[in-house]
Amino acid sequence: MYYDPILENHGMRYNPFKALVTPRPIGWISTLDKSGNANLAPYSFFNAVAADPPYVVFGVGGHNEERPRKDSAVNAEETGEFVVNIVGLAHADQMNRTAHWVDPGVDEFEFAGLEKEPSVKVAVPRVKGAPAHLECIYDRTVLLPSRIDGFPNSVVFGRVVGVHIDDSVINEDGRVDVLLYRPVARMGYLDYTSIGQLIQLEKYQI
Ligand SMILES: Cc1cc2nc3c(=O)[nH]c(=O)nc-3n(C[C@H](O)[C@H](O)[C@H](O)COP(=O)(O)O)c2cc1C
């Protein structure tokens, strides 16, 4: 089958696009608003896009006349900081809970029963107990057109300035062992996956 994503003429019950680009890592983004209220929300349009120095992005969409722009983007732009909390399987339900649409200023850490811990280089708190955290300085926002005029999608870039890794997820070889925390990733629809198996491939030689 073939369809045009603007026409959405796929004839399927649900838009299949997000089921095709999978699994998507989840950036669990914490921010502070201008008044210092903490905010936390998951973004699966998320990835690392450079390593030296490291940069990450998260993509924010879905706003319109009724719904204002999402707090994570507004806060990152206004305060210049955010933290990416890595989601292990133990936090899957609480991560999901922080996606609830709550009024700006509502602290989703408290809403989801999560504790905070301070960061080193940014004022934004981290999710206590997450296997790793990336402290980020806001870099820029790239606006992409959406189908609703005047409400573009935002791709928020941040430079990673500090990295926390819980000692419990570093194995005896000195490697981060994802099997010790089982990162959660988003599939399509309401489906998620969690890494429980690894395969190794030989390095490609030219
Ligand atoms: C696993 C998961 C991934 C999500 N990914 C995105 C995303 O990539 N972009 C987006 O705009 N919303 C995404 N959402 C929805 C936001 O988390 C939700 O709209 C949230 O209320 C935004 O909170 P904020 O206004 O505090 O930033 C996702 C939700 C879940 C549960």
C-alpha cells in the first residue's frame, strides 16, 4: 500500500506513521518555568544528534487554538535549560503519568509521585532513581510547518553539558549495561517496548 501523509489516504483505522519509525527512545524532559515550578513530560520524538560535543533534540507538536504550546518547549526556551532523564522499565508507569495534560505550574514530579535530585550545572531538577540524566543547555528551536496554520511543530535542540550515570548500571567491563535498567521505547499506538536482549555484530571492515 501507499499513502500521502497530507491526504492521510491510508484507509487504516489509525495513522500508521508513528508505528513505522520504531522503537523511539523516550526523552523524559524536566524543566523549570520562569517562576521556578518544576515540569516533567515524555517526548518520543527524541534523540541524540551529535556526539562531540553531544547534542539532543526533542520534537514538540500538537498545539492549537484550544491547547497552548507545551510547557517543556516554553520552559527550555525561557530559562535556557532542560534535563533528559533516561527511562528504565521501573519508571514506565510514572513516565506515562507525566504525559497528563495539567495546567502550567503543576509539578509533574509530585503528580507522578517522583522525587527530585539537584543537577550540577543547571538549576533544573532530575528524576531521582533514573539510570542516567543528561543536563542540557538550550541551543535553539527549529520551527517546522504543521497542518494547522500558525501552530508550527518545534524541534528543540540542547547541548549536553553534564552526564550522570547511576553506578548500578555500569558493569564490570566498565560499560553501561542497558540490561540492568531496560530502557523503555515507544512503538506505535499504545505499544511500548523495553530492551531485554542484545545482539552483537562484527565491525564492518572496508
Ligand atoms: C511516551 C510518550 C511520548 C510522547 N512523545 C511526545 C512527543 O514526541 N512530542 C509531543 O509533542 N508530545 C509527546 N507526548 C505527549 C506529551 O508528553 C504531553 O502532551 C505532555 O502533556 C506535554 O507536557 P508539557 O506541556 O509539560 O511539556 C508523548 C507522550 C508519551 C506518553
